[in-house]
Amino acid sequence: MLLEVGTPAPAFTLPDQDGSPVSLSDFLGKTVILYFYPRDNTPGCTRQACAFASLDGAFAEQNAVVLGVSKDSPASHRRFADKYALPFRLLADTEKSVLQAYGVWQEKKLYGKVSMGVVRTTYVIDEHGVVEKVLPKVKPDTNAAELLAYLRERT
């Protein structure tokens, strides 16, 4: 089950693409765009990451930081970030603890086959660490632009 608006965002510390630990608390005072995606180097995930990358400066102008999270390893994230020159951090949740805490590790059906996986979801976490907005089942091509428009409207 996804988190609800107004609830404290679950704290976490995960390694980024360089293996460096990143904690949600590192970004208190900034808005965090926390986007969960299924897998590095897949078509939809690549389009979504590149869209966020193209708007990175605009997010920074809104005092927002973008963090991508999947169950891929730091090494996979490094290759993905290098291949597409991604300017933001990708966090490796190989144990799926954060995916589960944020409710995005769910049962999925594809062509009649049932499996567990990441449901593409984006959270906006405010400067105090509280969930401000939840966007479930986002579209990879429009997610970044929708979030930027949202951030611009709220100020």
C-alpha cells in the first residue's frame, strides 16, 4: 500500500551509483523528488531518467533534488548513469526494504503472468520529510514535466 499525503516519509540510507551512502535526512530543507522505477536500461525507465535529467537545473531552481530508486545494484546504476549522463543520484535497494516501506513493491500482472515488481511511483517529500504528493503508476514520458509544473505552481 502506498504512503498517504501528510505522513512522515520513512527514513532510509541506501548506496548510490558510487557506493556512497545516501540518507533521506541528508536533504532536510529541500524538496525531494523520490521516484521508484523497475529497472536500469529498459526503454521506459531510460525515457523517465532522461526526462528528469533534462530538467535537473529547473528542479534545482525549485530547491528540489531528484533521487531515483530501483532494486538494481550500484554497479548497474553507475553504468546507467554514465551511459545517459544522469546528473542525479540513483539509489540501490537490493534488499527491497525501501521499496516495501514506500509501498511500491507490489504484485504485477503481465500477459496473464503474476509476479512481484516495482510499480512506477513518484513521491514529493517536503522540506521537513513529510509526504506532500503521491503519483502512482506514472507515465515515464510525462512524469518529470508534471512534477516540475506542480513545484512551480505551489510557490
